[in-house]
Amino acid sequence: MVKKYSFGKIFNTEAVVKKIAPEKGKMPFFRQQNNDTKDGILFIYGMEKEDKVYGLGEQVRGINKRGHLYINNCTDDPVHSEEKNSLYGAHNFILVDGRERFLVFFDTPEKVTFDIGYTDMDVITIETAIDVDCYIVTGNKLLDIVKEFRTIIGQSYIAPRWAFGYQQCRWSYMNEDEIREVVKGHRENNIPLDTVYMDIDYMESYKDFTINEKAFPKFEKFVEEMKKEHVRLIPIIDAGVKIEKGYDVYEEGVKNNYFCKDKDGKDFVGAVWPGKVHFPDFLNEEARKWFGKKYKFLLDKGIEGFWNDMNEPAIFYSDKGLQEAFDYVDSVRDTNVDINSFFTLKDKVLGIANSPADYKSFYHNTKEGKICHDKLHNLYGYNMTRAAGEAFDEMVPDKRILMFSRASYIGMHRNGGIWQGDNMAWWSHLLMTIKMLPSLNMCGFLYTGSDMGGFGANTTEDLVLRWTQFGVFTPLMRNHAALGTRKQEPYQFKNVEDFKNIIGIRYGLLSYIYSEYMKAALNNEMYAKPLAFVYEDDAHAKEVEDQLIIGDSIMIAPVYTQNTMGRYVYLPEEMMAVKMRSLTEYDCKVLPAGHHYVDVDLNEMIFFIRPNHLVPMTYGGESTEEVDFATLKVFGFVKKNTTYELYLDDGVSKDYGKKENYMEIKADKKGNLTVNNDKITVKESVILNK
Ligand code: GLC
């Protein structure tokens, strides 16, 4: 059941798609109180010791969010260490599981602070703006509550099936030849590959919707050439539009007042990669439509996917911020700088980027009038991606376009996925992404993944390999690294064969991963779940944070520690352990419920099949186009008659959910398999039925 409680009058974020009339009475669960001293409302909830608190989507720390202060305020911060409070997204919901069970979503474009047992271990205090719509969702099971929430926020974005293949990125593929090298590196080593990303260097002076013609002299031909290799090129689009006379995007934006304005009504100036830029006013419908149509420039050149970046928006500096810092430096330059003024000086300089003062200094021209950016901050990236998504629906209505963003708000999950931003080549970040995945799924971000191997800092072969083994299960499976870091494409390392095999396993699992993704998206369900949501009555399962249920049949337990060739795993029930070195080399055995130590060598990965579940696999391929999705090898652990519902469509059109896309694979308790559809054939099976 969903109930809405409105406080003040919020700017319509359009996060919720279902019309829900607000309740008159007092909001349940919270000891709500108005805060006299600040411009906001505090919502207070007393927790029992055993209460668990899930949610918050893209945030630091655990699946259970207790014990930290989270500030949902879209932030470009590349150091996602434990003490941080904000990342790129603002997903303002929590799901409390304990004495009472409910989900609450605070719908407001402004910053929301969640103190979840931070100030007082047993108290949740949420502080929002005075204008906020609260949605309380209740239900029996945790998964039912999530489903109900997802139903009111609308269906998740669906990527083309080729975007479930392996993807390679690096900031600094400078020209056609460097990209050809990347493709060659994969193809020569038989490492599957479906896309190569084009970071800012493909543009002319980092200007959106331009091509650096020196580096890419025959761009359209090059796109074609790559497609012949079964590789799609995915260009980046940044939020800031370079200020440059004669540049069409800039000229049109200025002429039509499509950019955000400063307090004097002039186009606001910030600086990002291109230097000085204006920021498109994505909160203005006309400007949003205009920007969306700009993607046509690349669609017309054969491009079928994009990633939207720097859309918190990131602001490296504004003239005003810079001037203030200079003034301070001047004011202390000839003084005997003491330790206090030294630190002030340091803070002033470091505080130039993404400064709250800058976010307070520009305005949007919205349907509801002129509004300061600060009041709408968390909607900016969402509306940039919405601009693209809505334009694709108009320009190529029957075709899926790959789209994911860095900044996001709930609602954007209908227009695109997200990647988890600029992480580091740290083992702790491998664990963080494992924990973040189900939290993102709760609020509809199903198409997601992290920069495998780590974006910042120099990585190591074993970290990339372990991360790739986890990445096998994330819908977005992309290796990405920052300019200047050690190269980390799989073929850069000594044991290339291991990467080939592990990525090969992804292509084998594609039929399962795609089928589970599609069912989750179409039914408003989770693709990746915490054990706590599937084994609600198992006290131990509730505490497991480093294993996940992927789809319905598989439990994963990734290795995320350096120099360990195995790990402890908790099995809430008897399961079939599948240890794979490649699609053709594997061992399977049944393990009883309970605690186990499983050996997982560096070149292996392990996953577990739940009892009376099947996992359809393909025979692989070096690109999704090469994969034969109709010929299957079925793995399963079967003790009674079991049915797997396989979802299969053409992977590119939008005619989702047609009846004929659903097929059944049935196993009897002896392990004999039948299919109800002549579109698919089961050629082999590996069924344990002990
Ligand atoms: C940002 C993005 C990163 C990209 C870089 C250069 O840091 O998050 O993925 O590589 O900008 O465009």
C-alpha cells in the first residue's frame, strides 16, 4: 500500500508516475517534528537493536545503511572513501525492516540528510527541505514493498542486448588508430568485446556534438568499420557547453535563452573540461527538447549509445569563486602566514571546485518560474538524461539506444542507467560496488555497474581479474580507467587467457542475465537482491553483505580480497556450486546449507544455483551478435519438477513483453529437460539432482 503525505509545495520532480492523492492525517511511523532553527523538517524514527535499514541507492557503505550520515546531494567527488557523505546520485529512500516494516521516499529536489544511527545509534533523523512529498510504502515481504515502490516510480530503462556484452573504456583513446588497437587487442586474444567508449578526446576542444576531425577524419566510415568488427562506439556527452563564437550549440543556446542564468539574467559561466562553459537549462522544457535533439548529430553517424557525464553539474570553477580565492591569496601574500591562515588559504583554493556558492548563483527558467539552481540541484543530471531519452523516443521510436549517466535522481531510471562514477583501483571499492548494486536496484536503477579494475589510481592484474569476475553479473560490464593511470585492458596483462575465459563466461551466462534483467525490468522487480530479501526468516542471511542473489536462480559470492584464493560463503539452503574456469571447464557439486570455505583460484569464478532452479547458458561468442541465444546448455539443481521462464526477444526493438518472448524450460526430477517453444533448443544439460 502506498500513502502520500505532502509538506509545503514541492517542485514537481516527476519521479512518481502514479497519481496519488495526499493523505490528510499525520504521517505514520515517524515522530515528525518541525525544526524551528533551520529551514527544514526533521523526521525522527526510533530503531530497535535488530532493525535493518536498506536503501539510498548510490551511496557509500553497506547494504544495511545503519551507522553513518548520508547527505543526498549530487556531488562530483572521485574519492569514495568510507567517511564521505555524498556521491553522484540522490536516491532519497530507505526501507526499514524490523519491528515495523516500511519504505519511505522523500521526494524533493533539494538536499536530504539521512542520519541513520550516526548521532544516536538507535535513531534515524532525516532532514529535508520544508517542501517535500513523502511516500510511505508498506507490504508483507520486503520484495513486495520494493515492487510497489517501483510501480509508482515507473518502469526501468531497458538497454539494447548488445549493451550486456563486455565493454572497454579508457580516458585517452586519442584517435581512430588507438581504438583500432584496442579492438585488435581483444580480437587477437579472442577476448569478447561489444563496445569501445569514446571519452572527451573524440570531440573538438571538448565541445559536445562535434568530432575532432584530425583524430577521426572519416568518422562515419570508422563507425561502420567498427560495426563490421561487431563493436559499437559509445561517445561521452558532457553537461557544459563550451563558450565559443560560431559554435552552433553555443550560439543557439545563447540566442534562445536555453542556458542557466546568473542573478543579473546573463548566461551563467562555469568552467569544466572545455574551459568556460554555459550550462543548458535542463529544467526548462524547451531547452531540454533542444538539447535532446542534438544527439541526432551522432545518431546520424551510426552511433547507438551514449554516456552523459559531468551532470551534477560538476563546476571546476567560476570566475567569482576564482576571484575570491585570488583575493584571499593577495590578502595574506605579504603577511607572515601563520598556520591558521595557511589552512584557510588551502581550503579557499580547494573549495573552488563544486562550491555551494556557485550552485546558489544561477537560475533555471522552469514552468513554475525562475528558481535558483540550489533548490533544484538534484534534478539536473536526471533532466539531462531525460532530455536524451525523450528525444530518442521521438527520433528513433522503435530502437533501443544505450544511455547511462553519472548524476541521477529517482525517475531518471526510466530514461537510462547509471555507472557508479570515478571509483579507485582499490579492493575496498570492489566490495563497495557489490554492496551498492542491490541498493540501486531497489529504486529502479537496474542497468548499472562500476568501472571495473578501478578508474583512478594504478591497478593490478589480480584486482582487474577479480573485479571482472564480479562484473560478469552486473548488467553494465565495463572496464574504465583514468588518463595517466596504468593501462588495464585485459590484454595488457600476463594471463590474458584468464580474462578471455572469464569474459567468455559472461557471454555464456548472457541468456540468463538478459532474461533475468528483462523480467526484473518489465515486472518492476530487483535483478540483484540482498540475501536478506530472499531469505527473510534466516537471521544469518540477513547479515550477509558480500553475497547477492542474481535473478532468481543464482547466488554469487565474489572474491574481493587480495592474495586470497577462496572465501567463506554462507548457504541459506543447499545449493549447487558451479566453479568455472571457462565455458567448457567447470566442476559442479552440491553443498549443504551452512558455512563453507570455498577455494576459488585467481583464474576461476564460483556461483551457486538454488535448489529447483535452472540456469540457461549459451555456447558463448566474441560479441553478442555472435552468440546463438537459441541453442542452450542448461545448468540446474533439481529435486522436483522445475520450470524456468526464459525471456528472449530480438534485443534491439522496443516491443518488450510480448507473449511470444516468454518460453519455458522444464526439468523433471530426474533431470530430463523439455522446452515449450521451437525457437529454442537445449543441446546439453548439467543437472544435479542428488
Ligand atoms: C569524469 C568521468 C570519467 C571520465 C572523465 C573524462 O571524471 O567520470 O568517467 O573518464 O570525466 O571525461
